[in-house]
Amino acid sequence: MMSKQICILGGSGFLGRYLIESLTRKNFLVRVATRHRERNRHLLVNPNVSLIEADIHNEEALHSLFSGCEVVINLVGILNGSQEQLRKTHIELPQKIVSVCNRIGVKRLLHMSALQAGSANAMSQYLRSKGEGENIAHHQSSHHLNVTSFRPSTIFGEGDHLFNRFASMLRLPLLAVPLACPEARFSPIYAQDVAEAMIQSIRNPATYGKRYDLCGPQSYSLMELMEFTERCIGVRRLIVGLSNSLSSLQAKILQRLPGKLLTQDNYLTLQLPSTCQKPLNPVFNIELSHMESVVPHYLGQKSQQMRYMAYRKLAKRD
């Protein structure tokens, strides 16, 4: 039986690295689109990976990328950007992807969305655009294109944008660390578990047309996640949780600075809990990883005692 050819958009990013490794271990052939081939040449160490430089916003380029592929996976997303940039990335790109898939007969599309995407209570452009793009992926697909979308809470793993950013902030010689929206809630899920859920869905007809919320085994406030990071890296800082009004003010200030550590749209996204009623749909056969058993390793804290203490403190509530 020949291996399936899979094209991944956004495959050179954080989650893409986990997904590519898992797919190629299962003998899938993976075609990765990238804007800068030279920057991602490390992916070519894997003999089952083809790295193709392309403008994914060009439909002819997508046609070339998808030709011969049975599966397309869209991981492309941005947290920060103008309304125009969010629309281009989260709405117009899925529309082009579905159009090309329909035209050339791709059979399977996996679409990465976000928890609370499209919620009636969503105020942020990020969540609204994600929701619209997700709807396009499902509603504009032809009868032969089977779509499954995934809505994860925040994703952790080596190279993540949550714990590594927290660790960088906490390592600064600051008297106090101001934290916006300290009561915002998350159910962090391991990148490897997200990748496994996507892979299990590829050949499972029960997942066709479905939209899955993906969460880790426990939920935490943003303050608890920051304090956990503090223990993992072995530092002590005064973490000051900001009020709602001060959080909004901080976002308005930081979005004007280089790097945009926090924007007003991020603040609005944090107003909705990134949690699930159930961590994972039973259609997926996955034993979820706890962040307490993973995060300390890549943040540099290898002490078994520290990992145990962090786990015990955060697990007491449950």
C-alpha cells in the first residue's frame, strides 16, 4: 500500500514540527509549504519531507502544492494583526484552500481553528475571524471533500508561545511582573496530543464533518500558569494581577510597542474561558499528557522534586 501524500500549510511552525514528526513516523509522505525554504532546511533531514517554497495566498500555488495529495492540513494562524491581516489569514485563505481542494479532488481537509471561535460572545477579531474561516471550511466543501476542524485551548510543548514567553518575562530583573487578566482560564493541551488527534482523524469516517474542542486534563487560571512557570525555572517574582480596567490599559500600551506582547484584541480574546466541558471526545484514543510532566523539561528544570511539588500544588483544587 502506497503512503498517503499530505500537504501541510503552516507546517514549519510550532505545532507543525510535532505533526510532521508523528506523520512521518507513521510512513506518511509530507509536503510542507514555506515562505522561506532556507530558514527551514532542518526539516529536510527527514527523508519523508518535501519542503516547497510557495505563496500560499496564491491559488495557482495552492493548486501545485495540493496536486497528488489526498490530505491537506491547514495550521496557518496569527494571534496579532490588523483586521485586514486577520481576514486574509483566517477567512480568505481557508476559502482559497477549500476552493482548490474542491477543484482538484482532494478528499480530506483538516482545519486548525481555536476554542471559542465563532462564539456568539466572542468580542475579539481573532476569534470572530477564526470562526468565520472554520465555517467556510465546512460549508463550502464539496461532497467529496471531507472536512474536520479542531479547536484547541492553548497548546504547550517545546518552543511554545505560552510558557516560554512567561519564562522570559520572569527571568527579567524586575521587582514586579504585572499580569493582565489573571483570572482568565485555560486547559493547556500538549502539542503531541493535538497532533495525535489530527492523525487519528485522517482515516476515521466518524470524524468527517465534525468540529472538535481539544483541551488538556485540567484547567488553570492565567495566574496559576504564571506561578507554575515561576516554580519550573526556579525564580521568585512578585506577580501582580491587574484589574479588568488596568488589563485593558496595559494592552492598549503594549500593542504600540515592538513585539506586541499584548494587544487589545488579545485582551478581548481572554474575556472568554479557553476550557472544555470534556477534555477530549471519546472518538480519540489518547492518554492526555499533564503539563506538570512535560513543561519542566523544556524550561530547564529537571528536578523530580520540583515537578512533584508543582503538580501537587496545582492538582489540590481538583
